[in-house]
Amino acid sequence: MADLPLFPLPEAVVFPGMTIPLYVFEERYKRLVRICKESEDSRFVIALVRPPGQVSDGSPPAHYPVGTFMKILSIEENPDGTFFLLAHGRERCRIEVCRGEEIPDLDGHRRPLYHIADCPEPIGRDDPNQERVAAWDALETFRVYAERFFPTHAKRQIEDALPEDLLYQASFICANVRLPAESRQVLLEAETLGQRFHLVRQLMLERLRPGRSSCPS
């Protein structure tokens, strides 16, 4: 496939290894599902939409520059033509829009479905020993974070589900720490895996400071 359809979302940042459900109801994204069904690898891309205040008038699609390749695991078509998807996050990618197509919606308006170039953006890897130290520090902080903010049964589930691979371990921590979407995007865009561990640890420590009794959803 020369390009991949783009599914922009206002609050979702997907890390490699994450599996998420999606409900697809707009005509342009139904078109995305059909494109994926017809392709050999059924991939599309999820990218976080920038807040309105960060977008200039007349600018191209307001997406952050890094998103995630998604692989569709299952598709359920509903009687009304909408879809339930289960999609799995793979490698992150660079968002470079190469074309758009106008899809008529039910209200008569034509809305764009953008396609991006197939541009992987693999995260940099550090010295393995440094990565393990960074991962250990982040995981220990995450356990303290979970002790404070998660119910007992959730803490047990987290320990059981924690991946061994450091890349997916970082994704697991980033996905389970309660952060605003913009902070998750910063973690997705980290230059190296060690930096991702360091950044998420700093964000957890900030929320563990004395006097911080609540955690953002």
C-alpha cells in the first residue's frame, strides 16, 4: 500500500503494543474500514488532534507529527452500517499527509479522509544496561503510583499483565498512568526508549508530590 488512511482522535494516544476498541460511525471513517478490509495488512494510523488554539486558520490537518500504525484485529459491522473495531498499536510513525479524499456524510456535507505516507518512526534505543536501569526506576515509581491511585484488585492485575519486553513495558506504564492527552503525546514522541521511561517517571513523581491528593483522568 502506497499510503495509509488516517483516523484522527481528540483524546487518544496509542503506544506500541496497546489494543483498543473503536466505534466507527462517520462515513469517512467507514470508508477507512473498507479500505483496510480490502488491503493485505489492514493497517491504518491513529494520530492525536491538536487543541483548537494551536491551529492556524487555513492550516493543513491539525495533527501532532507522530502517530501510531494500527493493525485491525477484528471488525464487527452493525445493522446500521457502523463498525466496532479492535485494533492493535504497532510501530509509531511520522504523520505526513500525502492526499485527501472528500467523503459525503449523511448530512450532505463532504468531509475529508486523509491518507499519510507509510513513514515508520522507530524509537531510538539506548545502551541496554542504561535502558534496564531506566526501566527499573520507572517501574518502581509506577508501583508507588499504583499503590496510591489504584484499587487493590487493579494493582494485582497490573503486576500480572506487565510485559517483559522493555519497549512494551514502557507502553504499559504510559498507558496506565492518568495523564492528559498532550502529556501522553510527549511520551510517544520521546527520542529514545530510555527518555520515555525517564519522562513518564518524572510525570509520576510530579503527581506523587505531597499535597497532590488527586490524579487527572
